[in-house]
Amino acid sequence: MLNTKNLKFSYKYQDFFIFIGLLLWIAIFNTYSLTNNIWLSYVSCILALGFCLLPVFVFSFAKARLKNRLSKKHYAIYWGICFLIALPLFTLIAFYLQIVKLDDGVFTLTALAAVSLELMLIANQYYQNKVQHIKWIKKIGLENAVLITIILLAATISVMAVSSLDNPVYQRKGFRLVGFEFDIKLLLLNFGTFLGFFSQFLIMYLCGYLLFLINSRLLVSKILKEKGLFVYLLSLSATVAVLYPLLAQLLILLPINTVFSRSIFVNNPFELENAFGAFAIMLISLPVVLALQWGKQNNRILSLEKEKSQTELDLLKQQLNPHFFFNTLNNLYALSLQKSDKTPESILQLSELMRYTIYKGQEKTVKLSQELDYINDYIQLQQIRLRKTLHFEFEKQITNDQIDIAPLLLIVFIENAFKHGIEPAEDAATLKLSLISNDTTLIFSCENSFDPEEVNEIKGIGIDNLRKRLELIYPSRYTLEITTIADIFKAELKLKLT
């Protein structure tokens, strides 16, 4: 059985492992051409360049921890110290020490490769978090991305072909070669030729794309999935037999064959060399197609899981809100019987609480300051109707009350304390709240007196629902500890907000 702890560990240090791979590849490129002392040179190169990249290894190893504990500003400062100060410094030290004799440029290239790799990882992270969720990008898909790539490739080669016209460097025995040239002037003067080249190169690449589509949408998604590997291979063979002579004949008839020297398609469309080319496209594209099919299936599963989680979360909120309003209406009923002057004020507070619960409670996150106002109104409403003495304390250590948290989480502990601890008490009761928070972490504790015989009640449906909500909203980012000592019940919640 797969150990999820090991998976979390590997994801946590994935960037560190990637930089290790970079170091090893650089060492390999500096060793592969040697004939003597190969392993000694390989290990020596790793040690020398490893010292150069030491700040990068330390930073990448601690990256996940730094992101969790630091604000974005402080994290950026640590990043700058590592890549803009420490890395160049260690590179200079490694260069001047010359622990191992390497080319002078290797140390500089290694440092630049590390910076480039880190920037690519940052760009990929930004894409994963921001860009890939944009609707029009999500609609492109892999198949359309391949098609766009084919069009761009055909256009690029056509530009190079036009730019190579009449250049004697690219003349070979009556045929022209496509050189790595980009000449805007020639492109504008020979734009008609460019369109002719572009259309023919595009037809050539679209033939391969047709085989890719057939493999993706029919052979893999239907036949391989439903009939198995053996029938898939036979169907693949039949498809190539039907299509390859026709596609080969089409490519042979393209006028571009008389302009550029090409050896991919021979003049006889039935030559087996053409069939091997078709087979190669189908088989080489198979891993891509399988990845595409897996991605679609995985997205469906994730979408269903998200819908299921949201449904469960909505049901849990519905279980919580009626319980709260039932308790509050009981409070108002008691005040009305007493004909208390505080009844109008209490009704006004209740309306504010209802407005928050109905509107803010349906949002994904609210500001911590809003949640605190809600808690204060609730406690004031409860204190109005209490006949007994309540020793109440609320200790706050808040560096930023504008951080975002899920709504209606903290109130569960307070509701629980009043319902099962404070209201049933015959004598004076106690309620001590504590809230400590910064930009990344929130710690809330609720400590109240209770009757030890009510211990099962106080751990009832409210706390169970809260655990389920926390698991849905903050998976692997929370701890909830509940302790009972004598007649004191204490619940402590720790949240990682980022």
C-alpha cells in the first residue's frame, strides 16, 4: 500500500531533488568525454559544483517550510539573499579555490543554470496557481495545443525557407535546403511564395496530426480501453494500411518536393518506409495520448470530488445554522417573558447575526475582523439573558485582522460552551477565549466550565461537524485538540492559513 506520508515528503522536497538532478547532469556533461579516472572526475566535479550550489540546495530544501512560516515579503527577501547574493559569492569562492580543475566558465554557467531553473519553477508555479485556471486556456486542451504548435512550426519553417531563397550556401545539386535564416525584407518581397510554402508544410504536418487524432479519439479511447492491447495493435495496423498509401501519395504530389531535398517520403506511396513513418507517428504519440486520456479522467474525478465536498460542506452549514438560531430565539423568548428593556437591542443584534450568517456565511472566506465582530455580538446576546455570573475573558494577540479565514468556524466552540457548559451550570460559570494570529497561522482556544457528567454531550454534533468542515476546507493544515481536566473543557484549534 502506498504510504501517503512518503508522498507528502517527496512533494515537499521536489525542488531540492530537481536541483540535485541539475548538478548531476552538469557533472555528466563534464565527464562523458573522458577516458581515464572517469568516476573520480565525476565525483570531484559534483563536489566542486555542489559547493557552488550550496545556497541553492539549502534554500530549496527549506522552501516549503519558508513559504508556510514567512509572509510573501519576507520570503522574497530570503530568495534574493540566496540567489542574488549567496549564490554569486559561493560561485566566486569555488572558482578561486579551484578544488577541481574545471573550465573557467563551468562555475558561471552552473550558477546561471540554477537561477534559470529556479525562474522556470516559479513560472510553472504561477501557471499552476493562476494561468491554467483561466477559462479560455482550460478550453485549449492538449489536442488544440498540438494543432497550434503545428501551425506555428509550419509558419516558422516557411519563413526560414523564404529567407534562404537564392542563398548559394543552401544550394545542393539542384535542390534547396532550409537554412536557419530570418529575413523580414525577403519575406515581404516573396509573401506569395511564403503562403505557398506554408500551406504545403501545413498539409504535411496535418497528415501526421490526422494519425494522432485517430489514435487519440478512436484507437486509444475506444478500442484500447474496451477491447484490450491485442485488438488495439491489430486496429492500428489496419488503420495504417488504409491511410498510409493515400497520405504518402498526397505528400508526393506536393510541388514543394521539387524545391527542397527531402528523403522522408519516397516516390512510391506503397514503399514500406512510408508505412514505418505512419507507425512511428502512432506509436510515438501513444504516451502523449495516454497522458491526455488520463488527464481527462483525472479532471473528471477531481471535479466530482470537488462537487461532493462542496455538497457536504453546504449540508454541514445547514446543520449548524438552525442550531444557532434555535438557541438565539430561545434567548429572545426568555427576555420577552421577563419584559426586559434589552429585548429591542437583542432583536437588533440578532438581525445583525442573521445577516452575517445568511450572507457572509455562504462565502468561502471572510476577514478575521468580521468574524470577531460576529463573536462579540453573539457573546453579548448570550450574556443579556444569563442570570448567573459569567467570568468571561478574551485574550487577543492579532498582528493583522484582515487575514482571510473560513466563516463560522470559531463560533462553534463558543456555542458549544454556552449550550453544554455555561447554561446548565447551577452556579457561576467561566469562559476564557484566546486568539493568536499572524499572516500565516491562527490559534484559537476556548476554555469553559462544565458538568463532568455532560462530557459526551459537549463533544457532540457541533464538534463533529466542525471536524468535517475543517477536513474539507483546511485538509492537512489544521489540528484540533480537545482536553478535559476536572470540570474544565478546553478546545484548541490551530490553522495554517497559507
